[in-house]
Amino acid sequence: MDPFRTLWDASFEPLLAHVDGQIVDVNPAFTQTFGYSAGEALELSVLDLAAPAERAALAERIRLGEPAPFELIGATKTGSP
């Protein structure tokens, strides 16, 4: 088994991976925290999840291709922070 996948799946922190803002993977903690199934999450962009006050800065980071991990203030499927 892939050690990265094991760590990814075991993390208590909600994690997502994206390519140019399009979500390509989420961990189980993400689905539990945000209320989206993995399939639903893969149809979203990170901007869909970002709190309105975070969207402009996040869009700029994506545009610049900043590779570093970052934290995001987001909203759950029901809209709560």
C-alpha cells in the first residue's frame, strides 16, 4: 500500500488535492467535515468551497500556480462555516 495514501486516509484533518483549482481528491475527514461525498467533491472547485472573503486571494494563488499547501476557510455543504 502507498504510504502517502495511508497517511492521507488516516489524517484527522480534512484534506483536498486540486489541479488548477479543480478538486481531484479528498480524504475521509474532508467528506465527514464538509458533508460532501467524494464524488460530489470531485465536481467542485476549491473556489466553490471558499468563504466569500477568501475567494479573491485563493483565486490569485491558483492563478500564480503557488505549489505550497495552504489553509482555507470554507463552508460545508449546508453553507455553514
